Amino acid sequence: MRQPGSLGRQLAFSMVTVTVSMVLLTLVGFYMTYWLVLKIAPSLLGPEDSLIPNGADIAVIVVMSALGLVIASRVAFRMAVRIVEPVTAVAHAARLVAGGDLSARVTIGRTSSGEMTVLVDDFNAMAGRLERMASDAVAWNAQIAHELRTPLTILRGRLQGVSDGVFAMDDRLVASLTRQVEDLTRLVEDLRIVSLFDSGRLALHRVETNFADEIEDLAEMLRPALQAAGFSLVLELDQGPTFLDPARIRQALTALIDNAIKYADPGPIRIALDLKPKVTELRVADAGPGLPDDFVDSAFERFSRGEEPRSTTRGSGLGLSVVRSILEAHGGSARYSRSQQEFVLSLPVN
């Protein structure tokens, strides 16, 4: 059996000390009581009774005290092991985590107490979360560098070509550079929203507004670009007030429409607004083919991409994660319905 550390020795020593103290206190109490009886009511005792113990009394006292000490020592040692072993294991794993080994975990035997088991489980859960966060941070930084590299490389190449006289700074080149800047700006904004949500600092400016009017205004603004790409909008909107951040919700809806332009077949895009007593639902459906079954569960993860887009514009893989961040910041949710092949945005009514 593994010996407990200094804390275990302290616990065992404390319990043995308490046991010895209780034995001595019992003896003193017994003789004090016996003395009081002799002083107050000696008639209750026989002539042979005396405060001075005889040989048999001393033998019984010594044997019982020794037996009590042995039992107390064994119990104290076992209890110290049960208490100290998990604490020592957690302390050792904590030192490993502090040193950078985020894979460190604690394992304990079945004899540990319930409180120690909870402590170990909580520590392992914390270490696991730290490990995932560190892994996500590495992947996040790599993905950011990858996504920023493409537009920056194009901008640098075109501008270098202009400087070297290879390209003429005509309207076509200016338009191309402007698109790259717009893509870069959109990417940075998407990264900012997701990062703010992850850190719990995505600010919302909620007001009571007619959600249907906001959708109609956005549809009117996007309709020319949609028509040029072969899409049309079909609106089915309930009228009524909703408490939300209009700018953020328009941003989420725009991301869904952009996603349809990139990946869906040309055709109608249906936007339905359903104002229910406890929840407001916004459903967006296109002409298909819809999300692949093996992609649905990860569709809203950062930098997650499905099949290659049908348009020439390559997505960053952040659009749906931006949608989810905005909806969850409102206390709602964003999901994809396999059965209806539509995106469903839910906002609580409050």
C-alpha cells in the first residue's frame, strides 16, 4: 500500500492523539466520579472498594488502552490514505498541467470518498476543457493565417504588378482589388464577431421593432444581386413587434442568403417569419440540394465547409458560425432541419 504523504501523517497522528486523549479523559473521569461517590455517598461502595487500582485493574487498563491505540492507528492510517491519495494525485496532475502537459489526468481507486471522486472528476473535466481550448486556439490561429493569406497574396501580387508595370491600373483591376478588400473586410468582421461571442463580449443593442419590416428592407436591398445570380425571394412574414438587435439579425440573415448564393441551385429563396407566443422563428429555405447529411452536425462550427461552392466565390467557413454566434448571443439558437431542408433561427420572446 502506498504510504500517505506529510498530510497523511498529520491526519494519522491527530487521530491517534485524539484517541489517547479520550482514553486518558475516560480514566480521569472514571476516577473523579469514583472519588465523588466516596466523598458524598460512601455507603454505596463496599469496604473493599478503593481509588488505588490493583494489579488486575492496571492490566485491564493497559491492555484496553493498547488495543484502542492499535485500532485507532489502523483506522487513522486507512482514512489518511483515502483522503490524501486523491489530493496528492490531483496536486501532481495540477503541477503537470501548470508545466504545460494538458493531457495529465487523475485516476483514483474505488475506495475514495464521494467528495474526493467529485474533486477528481471536476479536475479532469477542467483539464480536458483546457486541452480542447489550447488545441482549438492552435487550429484557430492556423485557419486565420490561411484565410487571410489568400486575399493578401492577391492584393500584394496585383499591386506589385502595377508597380512593375505588368498590370495597368484600369477600372477592371480596381474593381478586382476592391472585391479582394471587401472579402478581406468581411472575413475580419466575421472573425471579430465569433471571437467576441467566444469571449462573452458580443454587444447587442436590442430594441422593439417590427421584424417583418427589417426583413423586407433587407430583401429590397439584396434583390438586384440575387436576381443577377438567378435567385428570387419569397417572403412569408408575420407582422408584429420583436425585441432584438436589428443590425445583428440582418447580419445573420445576410449570411444565410450569401450561403444560398454560393451553394444552392438558382431558384426561389423562401424566408418565413413565424411569431409564436414564446418564440420567434425565422426559416430560410432554398431550392436545394441542401446540406449533406454528414455535414449537418458540423455545419455551424468555425471554418467548417461542405462541398465546393457552385459560385466562383470561395467561402471562409465562418458564415454559419457567425449566424450561430449572433442567435446564441440573443439567447436563441440556429439549426438546420434535415426534414424540411431549411435553416431555422429561433429567438426567445422576452
